[in-house]
Amino acid sequence: MTTGEKWVYMFDEGNKEMRDLLGGKGAGLAEMTRAGLPVPYGFKVTTRACIEYLETGTFPPGLREQILEALRRLEERVGKRFGDPTNPLLVSVRSGARASMPGMMDTVLNLGMNDEVAEGMVRLTNNPRFVYDAYRRFIMMFSDVVMGVHRERFEELFQEKKRELGVTQDVEVDAKSLKELVEEFKALYQREKGEPFPQEPLVQLFRAVEAVFRSWNNPRAVEYRRQNKIPHSWGTAVNVQMMVFGNMGNDSGTGVAFTRNPATGAKELYGEFLQNAQGEDVVAGIRTPMPIARMREVLPEVYEQFVRFAEQLERHYKDVQDLEFTVERGRLYMLQTRSGKRTAVAAFRIATDLVDEGIAEPHEALLTVDPHLFEQLLHPQFDLQEKAKHPLLATGVNASPGAAAGRVVFEADDAVKMAQEWGRVLLVRRQTEPDDIHGMAAAQGILTSIGGATSHAAVVARGMGKPCVAGCGALQIDYEKQQFTVEKDGKLILVRRGDYVSIDGTTGEVFLGDIPTVPSEVMQVVTGRMRPEESEIFQRVSRVLQWADEYRALGVRANADTPRDAMLARRFGAEGVGLCRTEHMFFGEERIPKFQRMILAETREEREAALADLQPFQQQDFEGILEAMDGLPVIIRLLDPPLHEFLPQTEEDIQNLSAKIGIPAERIREKVRALHEVNPMLGHRGCRLGITYPEIYRMQVRAIYEAAAALKKRGLNPVPEVMIPLVGIVQELEVLKEDLTQVAQEVLQREGVDLPIIMGTMIEVPRAALTADEIAQHAAFFSFGTNDLTQTTFGFSRDDAEGKFLDEYITKRILETNPFEVLDRRGVGELVKLGTQRGRQANPNLEVGICGEHGGEPLSVAFCHEADLDYVSCSPPRVPIARLAAAQAQIRQPRQRRRKSPHEAKGGLL
């Protein structure tokens, strides 16, 4: 346990560089305070204190005393006293992780309120309605967040009170009724907890800090971190801040705003404001607020001041800011600044505009774009002709762009369940809550009847890259009957659970039925259906990726098994093919029977005859891929999977194959039995096949070099490189390389063509990494196959692990993330670094990359940069992600630029 540590910082201590310790919110508050902005004063409890608490179940030594000292300094600064009825200080207690997790953790407002303080505040303010509104809010939030008495129980009492009064809006409930509600809330608490509602402010404070610590591990926060690959070990800071009140009348209010439109990227103040309200009313979507521009009409001086602050903060952070603020009796207070979540279209527009406006340099703008966002640009959009055929049901707030269609569900759990059965579901809610996170992830899109552009549904949907239409007030949702109705043209339209609905998050439109989609603009350009100059977003993406290429030290290649994939990869900017899997070439109606005949052959002569029939197909494929990548390296992996995967397993399929190729069914059954393996992943596959059946690899190498020779004669510049898979013993590579080099030389000599013969291996078993110094003496390159290397290092079968226990491992924090999605630095990563270091010590010219699925995952790309690899390889659509992630890694941690390749990426559209 850490002792003697500084656990608490005042708001004027620290800066934006300390977000790991103070959290994003805390670092932003420190920066605004030091810049002289009107920030209600307070203090921050560090993320390290949270980690210590979660590990031990108690406050670390000294934390309680440091909180008391910080509270004393806060009282001195603001001239109020915590718990003093004559001059009371109320505080908010809010979470603040280093990465934005909107709505996932807990907050308590108006803390320090009790019966005496309430009476004192009535005397001080002469505004009993405000006081008892604040008190009832506090009881409800404290009971729910800290003590586990569900908020709904209090909401039911509040709704009942409004029905008694014959009103519908919260602000219509008078002071007398609010005071009665306070007593009813306290009585409910007493019934639920068996004790009176706590009146001692310090007890309230310490319990609230503990509750915020614990909320780091609530289910929705864990699920959000899992989805966004945020480490569970980070913890959250706690921000204790003097309360300012937006619910003191029409000269007060609260709001959330972005310095630019987070959906489109347009340079405009974008957000919402609620008069006579507290912050929870906006972010929870409890009331539908007014657009931020309306604030100019109701509070013009405050609005102009807020505009100045917004511009100041954006220039300071060189990025679009997400701002929270409160206005108390005409005075503006800034409560939060952080980099705003945005859609992909907005991200690339903002990045280019920041540079064009002189606010940021290209390397600074690159850091504002989340590489994952590029995937959003590939999402389909509605076919406009088909869209016109479907009836418009209603229009809401265009909260998160994109097209989504699915069958309607009304509960988050149901969304998860029915997504597996129906495939596409649309989650429809009055308003989403943080606990709905798993259902939002499972749904194609989100539709809510209340809330606005900064509601929970909108913010989380934008972060997920999912379409969202919020605040669609025409929807009358009935959870009990699992349906909603819309009145249109005097008719009542009924939509039940399971009916298809389509939403356009770009326009806010909601349609009845299942509208077909078409490829996105970016995909239309990449595939040649649209000219680059016709797409503004394509041009902006191209600029950002050009900047990325100027900075990155890592090369980026693609995994491509067909000529089409190779051409697509090149258009996405790939600098070659890092993995061409030849086993995929044996499938197909004409090919698979020939390959199966080869497997079923009883002599080498029969196998060679069957392979001779297959060679023209292989050669044709290699010729197409090498031509698509003309002048760029193409690493071709020889056959890797075990042979049994190519044979039928059911009796029906065995009989069909027998009839097709004229081999008795019993002989096929015998071969299937003979090839059966207890653990195929560790069995007769990879180079082990090449050693026992050398004619297979010989045919493949012959096809590779005959394809290359044919292209060379046509004046092209093919660059094939042969990968021998699964080598774990240097002698495996020696034997195969000698044999296959001879085959390649024979082809080139016969064809009269001069081409370098380049052979290397895939490092995918731990022994290969440990003996890399031996293997490198016989290899021109290493390519780490991180999927199999993860399996063999952990001793996990990926299919079994992901289907049976990995999710539980992550939930229970045995693992931070899925190691098949994010490279495991501690184990697999150490083998990659060790293999690279030992390999280069033995062979300084060794080229090293990775070609597993981690090659397009930003955190894994950053690791490859740090490990000094030459390149990463990934699926074609993820090439831009890898290019951007590699540039960001270089900007954050510069290293020597990658070894100069003789090849240039020509023909890339992006």
C-alpha cells in the first residue's frame, strides 16, 4: 500500500497534463481555474486513491485527513461553511476518469443539505421552492447512488404528487408540495434502509466519495470500458465542487455545449440550455431543452460571455471542447471542459478546419481524430430512392448520423437477446440511461422520445458510431404493451415489438419499414463508383491521412487473399501485402474437389497429379494479386491449416463428394478418421505439412514464381515473398527453404527471368520467438502471427475462450481486455520484442512486422511502433486506421523512421 502520498489536489493545483492522476474532468477544472475562468472552487481526489480503495475496501492512510483539510481551504476560499445553516456550503461530488465515460459513473448534487440547512437557506434566499427542490433532488440522488435505494421509487412519489396537483412539468410543483415531498422521500428512505436519512454533512461527504469510487466497477461502467478498450486498472478521480444553482428562477439555468457541431463538424456553437434547472435535467433527458442559440434571447449578456469562453478553451486545447455550465441568477459558471466526442464526419472536418484556421498544426490535429472513427465512414447509408417509398413516421433530433434499420425492441436486455435471433434490432426508449449501455451496443441504432442532442442517448451513440434520433416527441411509448403509437394525418399508427423501423440519424427522420442501404461515400470513391472530387469528406480524410503518412515511422500493409482485396487495399493506401493466405484459394466449386482428390490420394504420384490440376488456379490468383500490388511486396503464406478442414464431416457430405469425384465413400470415411486430430491447432499443419508432403509447398512456390515471371515479361515489377508458416525449430526452416529455393530457381531459370528469391517465416509459437537468433540466420523477414501466438502463449483456443469464459475474465478483471482484440503487452508483446531483438542481432537486415488481426487495432499499432517493428498488416478497410494510429504513436513517442523500402505505394486513393 502506498503511504505518505498526496491524494487530494485543490482546483488551482495541477494542469491538463495530469489527467492520468486527476482524471479528465479534474485536469480540465484545474486548467480553467488557472486560466481565470469562473469555476466554482473545489478539490480533486486522485485516481490512485480510487485504486487503493478498490483494492483494500477502505480509504488509504491520510485520505480522510486530506479531504478535511481541502474542505477547510474550500470554505476559506468561498466564505461559506459546510453544514452551517447560517451560511451553508453545498457541494457536488462527481466522478472523472482519465477517459471520457459519459453517464457511466455516479454523481451526487446538493450534498451537505439537511433539515437545518434547508431552513437556513429558506431564510437566506427567501425562495423556499428552490430550497426544497434542491433538497428533494439530493435525497433522491444520495439514496440511489450512495445507499442503493432505486431512484424510480422516488420518481413514482414525484409523479403521484404532480397528478394530485394536476400539473405535468417539474417546475409547476410549488414550494409547499416540494416540502411535503422531502418528508415523503425521507420516510421512504427510512422504510428501505431501517434508519433515518443521514443529516451529518461529513457522513454524507465520505459516503459519497466512496460511492463514486465504487461506481468505477458498476456493470455499466465495466461494459463501457470493455466496448471502448479502456483499462479497468485506471480508476476514477472524484471532484468535490461548490454547488452553484441553475434552479433559482428564470435568470438561472444549466447547459451543455460543444464548441463545434459534434455530428457534422460545422463551426458553430452546438448544445442545449434549460432555464430554472440543474445539470442532471439536461444530460438525463428528463426535460427537452432549448437550443443553445435561444440563450442569446433569454440571457444575452451571459450568452456572449459563454461564447468568448468557448473560443478561448478551444484555442487553448486546440480541439473541440465539450462544456458544461450553470447560470445562477445571471452569473455564468464553467463546470467542465473536455475534448468532445464526435462522429467520423465531424472528426475529419474539425481536424482539417483547425489547421486551416491556424488553431492547430497538422501533428496536433492528427491527435484529435480517434482512428476507430474511420470505420464509421464505411457504414452504409439509405438508398434515397428506396427511402422515398417508405412513410415518414416522425422527426426528432438528429443526434448521431448514419442509417439504421431493425426490428423494434424496448428493453436493453431484449435488444441483446433478440439481436442474436433477429440479427438487426432498433432500441426504442423514452430516454436511455447508463444501465442501457449493453442494449445500445447490441442495437443498430437508438430512438428516444425525449432528450436532446446532448442527452445520454445522443452522447453515447456518437461515441459508439451508431445512428440516433432523440427527442422524437411524437412517439407515445407503452413499455407494458411493448409498442408505440404515432398520430399522423389524423390517424393513429401502431408499431409493435418486432416491427421494422428505419431511422436516419443525419436528418432526424423516422420511417416505417426496412429501408435498404447503399455503400457510403468513401466506399463509393474507393470502389470507383464516385469521383474523389465529388466527395468533400473523402477529400478531408485524404488530407488527414497524407499528414499521417508524413509523420509515421511504421509501414502499413494489408492482408489480402484475392486480387480484388489487393486492389482495394492499395486504394486504401496499403504499401504491400503483409499476408496472403493461400488456403482460401482452394475453396470454390471448381477447386475444392481437386484439392480433396489430392488429400485422398494414396501415393505421391497421385498427389502430384492432383496438384498439377490445381497449379493453374494458384498461378492465376498470384498473378492477379502481384499485378494489383505491382512494385510493392506481397508476402504469400504457404498452406497453413490441417488437411482435415478441407474434407466433409457429415455422412451426407461424404456421399455427395464420393459421387462428385468417383472415390468410394468408405475410402473417404477412412481418410477423415485418419486425419482426425485431438488438437488441430497444435497438430499436423503449417511447415509440418510442408515437410511431410513437400509436393504441396513445391506446387505453391512453382505457381508463385511462374506468376511473377509472367508479369515480369509483361514489363511489370512483381515482388513476391514466400512465408513458411509455424516454424518453431530452425531445422524446419532450413529443410524447406533449401528445397523451395531450388524450385524457385528452376522456374526463373526456365523462364529466363531474374527475380530475387525472398523467404521468411511467420513467428507464431513461443519457441520461435525464443530461438529467433537461430531462425533469423535463414530468414529474410519475420512476420508475427499474433492470433496464433496469443493462443499458444496463453494456452487458449480462441474459439473456445471467446465463446465460454473470456467475457467473464474481463468482467472479473482477470484480464483488462480481450487479448485477441488488443495485443497482450505483458506476455505476447514481450515475445514479439524478444523475437525482434534476437532476430536483428543475428540478421541486421531482417525485416519485421505483424500480420495478425492486431495490425489494425490502434493500441496494438502503438505497441508495434514502440517495439521498433517495420510494419503492421491488417484487413484492407483498416489500413487507414493503422496509418493514423502509427502517426499518432510517432507524434507521442518519436522513434527512428522505418527502414527505407525500395517500394513506393502508388495508386492509393486515400
